[in-house]
Amino acid sequence: MKLSTRSRYGTRMMLDLAEHYNEGPIQIGDIARRQDISAKYLEQLIIPLKKADFISSVRGPKGGHMLARQPKEITIGQIVHVLEGGIELSLCVVDAKLCERSKECLIRDTWSEATKAMHDKLNATSLAKVIRVQKRC
């Protein structure tokens, strides 16, 4: 299992907005340059993040995008959930009916525990925490 480009780039964009949280609206072109990601791709990622109330936008010549909440209130898990629709190590973890071997499967509980640990870690890690840890390095 690996995260899609949507989640990786979306998280980088959100971290960029978090780093510039108190600077007002940030133009997508500035984020694209700093993160070396296509502005068109970032524009696609903004849509679901705006719907989830993680990003707000301002129109006009001094417009742009900014976090709709404080960086400490947005977790990496929330971002990944919005952009991926959820992440699981195996589909049988979500729905046992998807695999006819679920009842006798020896490894299903391990996949389930590992998925829970991944979710717990991502949901416990805010944008602010990532920035704080990186500044110490």
C-alpha cells in the first residue's frame, strides 16, 4: 500500500499553507513554485479540501488560499481521508464480506491492527506538529 500523489501533494500544499498561516491569502502559483508541483494539479486538490472546510479562498488581485482552521486543528489523517476516501492495508479490513476467506484468515487481524495503528498515527499528527518537528531538525 502506498499513498497516492493526491495525498502526498495535497499534504505538501497544506503544510505550505500552514507555514504561511498568518500571512493572509497565498496564491497557488507561489505554492506550486515552492513545492515544485503543477499549479493545475494543486487547483484540483483544493476543491475537496475546500469542501471539507480545510481551505478558504479569497478572490481578486490580492486573493489566494489559506487554511480555514489553525494548523493545530488539521491532522494528516483528515487530509488523507479527504483526498483518498480512506486508506486500508487490505479491503477485507473494511468489509469482511469482500473476501470469502475472512472468517478463517490467519493474517486479517494483523492487517486490521496495522491499519488502526496507521490511522491513529496520522490522526494524531497535526500540520502544526509536523512543522514544529521539522524546525527542530
